Amino acid sequence: MLESATLHIPGRFVSIDNSTETAPMGVKRVLVIGYSQSGQLSRIVARIVAPLLCDPHIQVHIETLKPNPPFAFPWSLRGFLDAFPESALQLPGALEPLSLSGDENFDLIILPYQVWFLAPSQPIVAFMHHPRARQLLAGKPIVTVIACRNMWLMAQEKMKCHIESVGARLIDNVVLTDNAHTLATLITTPLWVLSGNRQVLRSLPPAGVAEKDIEQATRFGHALRDALHGNREKQTAPLLSGLRAATVNPNLLVSEKTATRSFFIWGHLLHAAGPPGSAQRVPLLAIYSLFLVVMVATVVPLSLALQAALRPLLARRLGALKEKFEQPSGSASDRMSRYD
Ligand SMILES: Cc1cc2nc3c(=O)[nH]c(=O)nc-3n(C[C@H](O)[C@H](O)[C@H](O)COP(=O)(O)O)c2cc1C
């Protein structure tokens, strides 16, 4: 039986299932599987799935990932730093049992995730390593939905590998980021996740994705609904092109690549020092956090300034990189008026 079509998600992901064991002929089944701490990502997902939930020909199952042990929100400084090695190295902990048996058959999978230390967050990586992931995802079209500060390029490259390794295919990628200046978000994002308050400093913009961008994410749901009606999820072309789904700032690529290399080395050092939460890690974590602050205060602005100076020379190369990393959905906006 289809449930009432309205979806209210006040804070976190809630498990919603308006689907039946076997969908009647002509009814499409959509799986949404993810995790959110502050509720930012779950609110974006709520906007995207609202048009699907309203449709009698579409069944939606929303599955919440529950890390075990859970990650506290807001984070303590130690907890935040302690999550770094396993996040950067993509060695996540356990998940509580899923409500899915793995035998369900979905037509489309929506995989929302946030970025932790330039990698997909630990809960979503834990799911991608879970035996059910292959059972549920193999051969299926995947729409990734990313909400993060603004550094997601390397994380999505890693996610592409996970998607490939479970035999699924990426059909679309939607990205929502904090629109404030990069240097401001380097301060506001940590303050937000460490305090739970989006605007700790009145002199800086509030952290996170703008309310207007969250509201307008409904356009992706409308486009997915139309695509499902037309069986277009079975084809290879993206379903969300022309909707400004993913806009890349190629200037951040150099910082992301440099930081990923350093995260790899530091991640291994810290992981070798002891398991998450262990006292042996503390001295190294203290040194690492100092290193991080120095990096953020020097390398990021330097690399941005250098790139600004070299922009005329690098324009063509950066343009090509922008187009490459914006695939498959792209940043074009020619279908926006139809779905706004
Ligand atoms: C431990 C941690 C690391 C993060 N690292 C990044 C990052 O590397 N790049 C980025 O753009 N955002 C990063 N963020 C911001 C998150 O991607 C996300 O926007 C924020 O945590 C809100 O997500 P939520 O929906 O789970 O509340 C990080 C957040 C946390 C808590």
C-alpha cells in the first residue's frame, strides 16, 4: 500500500517505506540510502524525494545508515580529529543491521553522502563495503547526492570506484555546497560541526548549504519522476542534465590533490599509532592538528593566490578539468525553467 505522500524530516534521515514487497506492474521502486548528522543532507534528500513520494507510480524506500558506535554531533575536538585516519583511508567501522534483506529489486538508487576529510563519509563507505551493497546495487543506475563544504572532487572519484566495485553504474551526480568564500568556510564549517551552531561568528556567513539551494533541490525530484515515467533510468544518458546539478570550481583541485596526498601519509601514521579512541594516538593527533592549521593558513591561500595569478595561462586546462569533473550531470542550466 502506498502511504501518504508527504515527507517530513525534521532533523535526521528517517526510515520511510511507502513500498510493498513486490511492486505492481508499471510501478517503479527507488531506494534512498544515507546518513546525516545535522540534518542538512536529509533535508536536501527530503526535497528531492518529495515529488517521487507524491507519485502513485513510484515507491520509495528510505534507509538510514546507523554507525555502530554512533558519531556524536556536535563533535568534540578530539572525536573530530580521531575520525580523520579512518575517514581519509576509507576504513570505516561497523553499521547497525539494515532493514533490507538484499533480495529487493530497485529500479533506481539515490546515494546521498557528505564528505569527511576529502573522502565519502565513514557511514556511506561502510555501506559500500557491506555485502548487501552488491546485492542491492549491482547493475542499477545510481544518483549520488553530495552536500559538503566545497571540497568533493576527490571524494567523488573514490565513490566512483566503490560504485564500480559493486557492479553499479553512476548515472547522475548532484552537488550542493556552501557558497561562502573558501577561506571563510574553512573557519565556519569546523565551528559548526564542533558547536552544532551554524553561525558562531556574526562577522562570517552562516555555515552550510544556503536555504534557497536546499529548497530548489526539488527540481531534481521532478526530473527523476519524469525520467522514471519514461523508463529513461534504463538508458545510459544522465537524467539530471541541464539542471545545474554539479558545478566545479577547478581552482580547488590543486588543494584537494595536495591535501589528499598528505592525508594518505598522516592517515597511515595515525592509524598505525593505535585504534580509534586510543590514548596512543593523542600526541600524534595534537601534532597533526597543528600541521593542519598551518596547512590551511598557508598552503590553501598560497595555492589560490598562485592559481589566480596563473589563471590566464591555465584557463584552457582548468576549463577541461571543470568539464571532466562535472560529468555525468554537468553544470548547464537549459532545463531549469521547466523544473523550477
Ligand atoms: C569530520 C568531518 C570532516 C569533513 N570534511 C569535509 C571535507 O573534506 N570537505 C568538505 O567539503 N566538507 C567536509 N565536511 C563537511 C561535511 O561534508 C558536511 O557538509 C557537514 O558535516 C554536514 O553534514 P550532515 O548532513 O551530516 O550534517 C566535514 C565534516 C565533518 C564532520
